[in-house]
Amino acid sequence: MKREPYDDLPAVPSFRLESSLVADGETMPTAQRSGIFGAGGDDTSPDLTWSGFPDATQSFIVTMYDPDAPTPSGFWHWAAINVPASVTSLPTGAGDSDESLPDGATHLANDASLPRYLGAAPPPGDPPHRYFIVVTALDVAEAGVPDTATPALALFQTLGHTIARAMLVPVYGA
């Protein structure tokens, strides 16, 4: 049985996360796959809309993580931090650059050292990988991590400020 990466974290309430492009258990669309790593895609982040998060929310972190990547630590594809609590959606392509994000939000480098969204690209022949697209609600306005932080460090440093989490888990692979 495959490991569920968020099961090992303290339980928090969930809220609603939707997209017109990606859905739980459905195949990742071509545009959301990697062009950089040869999966025939465009490295375009999907549109996301969320609601029902706690009133105490002061900011969000948006991430995409592949726990099935053939590494001991999985693969972080995307991390946007300090998304203001007043923002409840990101349009398609918001992961292109910091200029594509709402004011105050920034990207952290993914595991390819790129400060942007990197689409799905499992190795040829691998069974389908799961891509955890997660919006984490925080009770602080700023994540308080340096711009050089990894997505894993940002989530570790903000664990005590995490008050809710929403996720979609599309798949892609042979």
C-alpha cells in the first residue's frame, strides 16, 4: 500500500478545494504535465479555488508534491507561500512566476531548483504517480521562512501554525 504523506502529520480540519482542470484520481491534463522534463506538457499550474477554511486563517501555502517519485523524499513540484487570506483562488498559470501570484505571495524553489510550477513527469514505465495539490491554511500572515527555504522546510516551520488543509490528488503515469 502506498504511503499517504499527510497522514503522519497532526490532524487538522479540511476545507474545499476545486479546479476545472484537475480532480481526485483523474489523469493530469497535458498542460499540467512537464515540458521541461519531457512529459509533453506546458508546465502550467492548474486553476484552484478554495472555500470553507477557518475564520482564523491569515495566509495560505499552495504546494504540489509527488510522494511516489523514485527518491527517499518524493518530489516537490510547486510551492507558493504567503498567499493572503483574502485570496481564495489562483488562475491557471499562477505558478509561472512571482509576478503571476497575488501581491505578497512568492514561490519557493521546487526540487528542480526552479521557483515556479513544474508539471508531472514520472519516469517512463513507472506506475501512475499521485500529485498532492494542497492548500494549507495558516494562522499567521507570513510563513516566516527565508526565500531560500525548500517546500519541505516551509511546511515543517509552519506546522504549528497550520489550522486546516485542503487537497486534490490527480494522477499521471504509464
